[in-house]
Amino acid sequence: MKSRTLASACAALVLAWSTASFSEPQLASAADGKAMLDRAIAALKANEGAALKAFNDEKNKDFRDRDLYVYCFSLPDGNFTAYQSPVLIGTNIKELKIPPNDPVGQRAYDAVAKAAEGEIVTFTYDFPKPGTKASALKETLEVRVGKQACGVSYFKS
């Protein structure tokens, strides 16, 4: 009887630990973000049209992994050419704001618009972590490749 109770208690404990580990999503690291941006740069240099199609493909694991995805906008107009959500394709990044009133889109545009081609620039902003309402610091890595400006953002903490 005691061994069954102990076995049941152990099984419940293992199940509780497993459930806890699944309830918080594993977020990508800074190294993961940099690696994804490097893959995006190589893809853009090889074939811009094919790269943008791959960035917009929700099943493409090279450019969508956990909380990471590649976004791009054209220069100089600032219209999205790639984004996690197809709803924003064609809209202008400069109009993107995060409540209460952070003009993160304008900051994204300004960070890369005057950078030399191939130079990786960064900026940070606050954004809720997946599954929470609590804001956390995100860092964005952006680069210009031809007439495209592309970036990847990851949570710093």
C-alpha cells in the first residue's frame, strides 16, 4: 500500500513538473536571433524575392522559431515586405506604435535608414512576453541589404 502511494505521489510530482515546464514558453536567445538574421542576410543576397517569400511562410522554421521571426520593409518608403502577420504587409513601419505611445516603428526605420549596407544596428523597446501581460525588454537587430531593411527581435531578459 505504501509503495503504491509513494509511486502515485512521484508520478503526480513528475506530471506537475512537466506541466510547469510546458506552461512557460521557451524564448530564443540573443545568439539565436543573430543566427536567424545572418540566415536572412544570406537569403536576401542570394535571391531577394525567394527570401521574402520564405520570411512570410509561417511553416519555414529557418525564419520562424519560437518567439523569433524575420521582418522586412522596403527603403526608402518603409512599407512592410515581410512580417509574422500577413495583415501588416504593405503597411508602413513608421506608423507602428506600441501602447501607450511608443513610436517603435519610426525608431526601427530611423535606426537602419542611414546605416551603411550590411551594418547591423540595434535598438530596444518594451513588449509583453508571450503568455503574459508583463513588459520585458526586447532588442532588435536590423540590417540593410539592397533596398530591404530586415530585422529580428528577441527578449533580453
